[in-house]
Amino acid sequence: MNLKSNPFTPKSGMEPRIFVGREEEIKFFKKQLEKAKQNYYDHFLVRGDWGIGKTSLLKEYKKIAQSQKIHSSFVTIREFQEGDKFIQATQHLITQIPRHLPVKHEKLKNLLELTSGLGLTLPLIGGGIQFAEKAELRGDPQVLLLDALVRLWKDIKNKTDVVLVLLDDIQNYKPISGYLNILRNVLSDEEIVKETGFLFILASTFEGWEIFLKKHHPIGRYFSPSIKLAKLKGFEVHESIDETLKNTGVKFENSIKNKIFDYTGGHPLESQILCSYLYDNQIEGIVGEDVWDVSLDNTLGYLGEILLNSLIVEASDREREILLVLAREFKPLGWKEIADEILRVNKKFPKEAVGTILARLVSKQLLTQEKRGIYLLPDRMFREYLLRNLHT
């Protein structure tokens, strides 16, 4: 039997081989791109949970734009640390945006004039912009970013109607969250608006973006409307599996595909991880019920290593008790039901603290509040992990 290597991509940041769904998000982007071609630039934000497909969507946007001969640059924002300065964030954008454009660097003469004066070098062959040894960028971070974008546009304006800039993992600006004010100021500057053609799309986790909104309210108004990514629908999960398995020699039984959706709820990364283990455990090219349990255990172990275990470790003992109650029921429960069940198991648990702990779990996104006083675990995989790893 000639079976192909595993086609699933079970790691965050890896692009699935098959892109499915997101029709409304694609339609919205195409509309914004057409507006940009008419010199109206409505920069916007893509928000979503970890592993929900933000990176994949941005890369799909890039493919669409480039199919229309629109120059595009995809940049992953590096992790910044406490104590880092705004000038370092400007340095990152000045180097990375041109690096990922489909333009020979020696053609960027106006930008090269600026970077050379700043002690930066643009290699003529291969690589991206590199800093001269021991060079330290100095100056006003807002002025430098503005100047760099204006010069970059002058260098490539005859080659494209729009320059699409996709900034992924914006939450990495958290330690220097005020930098988004600089980015907003630059993009709303009259010279940028009237003399250039940049369309910026940002992507962030929900939690990461909420931090910016609390500290810098105008940011949320500027990068709007925003797209909130949801999980995939059942038929989209089935389509993704079937298309990924084409020409591999491996078949997933329908009952297995149904279970994949039941357990992941259509979460793209969870689905990829589970499908990857199922594929590896196939027997004579068939993935059936006999390999489900071991594949689910493998998946939960992997999810525990990369995410779930840290959520449990960071939870207090009382938070864990409440999580376990909801895991055992896995249905919406009211405050009183939760309190009664906890006291049945642990009579020393302070009943008056239940409401405060529930609110804390909601703020940590470990619980969802369906309506006032009604709570539910949002994820079945998290529930399965809790049942296997928490004990009273």
C-alpha cells in the first residue's frame, strides 16, 4: 500500500494546505481592496483566539492581492520586552516591510538614501535590510516611520496601485502598547493619506487587543471595523479533511469526521492536530473508531504541552474546583447549581466566593457567560483535558 506522508499541519503558525470557509471575511477584504484602489484606505483589524486561523487568513489576503498585481508584505511582529523603546518597533517595521515586498532592494533608491543615512544597509543580493554592526537607530520613531513609508511608496508607486501591509501578532506590542498610537498617527498623517497608497491590516488575539483598548481608546476606533474570526462550520471541517486527504491513500470514516467536529467545535488548529494524530494511527489506510481513543489522548497530551497545562497551573485551587464541576456536567450551569455542587464535594468551600471566582474565570476566558448567572466551558477539548488531569 502506497500511502503519502502526513498532510496535516499540527503547529501554530503553519499554514494548512487547504484553505476553506471565511467567505464573508474574503468578501469584506475584496471590498476594502477595491476602495483602496480608489484612494480610500480603511485600515482594519482581524481578531481571534489562539489557533483560530488569523495567520492563514492574512496569507490568503496576500494571495488575493498579488493575483491582482498588488504588492503585499506580510510581517510577523516580533516579541517586545518591558524596557524596549518605540524606536525599536520603528526599526522593525522599516526593515521588515520592504524585506517582504516582491521588489529588488537595489530598486528602492529613495528608501536606501534614508536607511544609509541611519546606518542601515540594504544588501543588493539576497536577504533583507540589515543593520550595520553595532549600529543603533536614533531619532523620532514617528517621523522616521513616516519618512520611510513615503520614500518606499515613491520607489514602487509605478509598479502597484496599492501596497498591502499585513501585520500579524500585534499583541506582541503589549510591552510597548503605546506604539500603536504612533502607527495610527503615521497612517492618518496627511502626507500618507494623500500622497501614498498603503492599506494596513492588523491581526491580534482577543486578549491582546483588549489591552490596547483599555489603555488607548482611539486605537479601537481607528482600526475599525474589525473582523472577529469564529470557528469553522461542520461542513467546512469535513471539506477541509476531504480535500487534505486527496491522493494520500488514506480515508477517514464519516463517524470520525463527525467526532472531529464534535470535539473541536471547528477550531482550526485543534482540528489539524487531531487529524494529524488520526492520520498517523491509520490502519491499512483507514481511520476508524478503533484508533479514535489513542489519537484523542495524543492530541490532548500535545495540547497540554503547548497550552492547556499552563492554564491549569495558573489557576488557583478554588478556580480548579469550579472548572472541574463544569467539566463533569459540560452544560450551562447557574451560579446556584455550581455552588451547590461544589459544597456537596467540599463543604469547606466559601460559598460567598463563588461569584467572584466565576467572574475571574470569565475574564481569563476559561469560562463563557451565556447570560447573566449562566456559565459554560467554551471548549470540549479543554473539558476532556480537565477530566483527565484534575482530581478532587
